[in-house]
Amino acid sequence: MNTFRRSFLPSSLLLTLLVGLSIAATPRLFASPEEHADQGVALAKTWIAQIDAEHYDESYTFASDVLRDKVPQDRWVDVLKALRKQWGTVLDRQQTSHVFKPNGYEGTSGEFLVITYDTSFKKLSPATEVVVLKWEGGKWRGAGYNAGPKQSDDSAVAPSPSSSTEVHTESHVKPLPK
């Protein structure tokens, strides 16, 4: 009987510990990506910092399956090298918005976060950068990066009324001084 108690207690303790850990992890597994928009904004800054530092291969390891399926790593690196060499270093970057897109983005299903920045590069100012993140496996992953000359407000096109649902989450973003 003593042998039974000694072997049963450690097993039951281990089982209790595993159940407790799984219950503690459950909220994270079922958390909504919208609830993690601020985390996505912070990760976008980290991803852009990798690109700014010319760590293009490392930035690709952060990429979502969507990006990896569309762009091979060598192409990702070559394009970023060419663009960043042409524009020079970043002098200033200010986030202007981030929008949660729960019903997909540009024909791809899933939940996305689109973050826009007004950026000044050494050889390209003013510019706009757009970082797209996709919610995969319970975390945000890089799904796209685009930058180029800032368009004048006159050329801005209003979004189509039939566009997918958007949730604007940038209420904490401070407007830029004029």
C-alpha cells in the first residue's frame, strides 16, 4: 500500500500541474487578435527596426506564411536592399494609424493589422511606410512592408463602400503637429 501512495502522489501532482498550466494558457490561445492590437504595433516597430538595421534575413524569419508563400527569402532581401540603399537611412518615423482588419486584407483571408507611418528617409522625404501584420498561431507575424513617396492629399482615393470591415484602433495615436 505504501508503494501505491508513493507512485500515485507524484503522478497526481504532475497531472494537477499540467491541468493548471493548460487552464492558465487557455485565455492566450483564445484571445482575439483585436485585443492584441497594441502588441502588434510594438512588434511592427521591432520588425521595421530589423529592416532599418539591414537585418533582412532576420526580418524574413518573422514573416507570416502569407508573405513566405508570395515572396521567396532571396527576393525579399534583394528588394529591401535595393530600396533602402536608394532611400538612405531613416531620419524620422511617426505612426499615423493602425487599422484592424478582421475579414482579410487584399484578397487574403484572416485577421490583419495595417500600420501606417509618415517617414523621412535621408534621400526620400516625405514618405509613407505601411506595415501589414497577420494573426497566425496566436501571435502577430509580418505579412507585408511597403514604402514610397508620400502621396498628396489631393490624390487620396476614398475607400470603397463595399470594402471589408475595419476596426480603427488608433485612438491613442497622437495627431502630428502641423
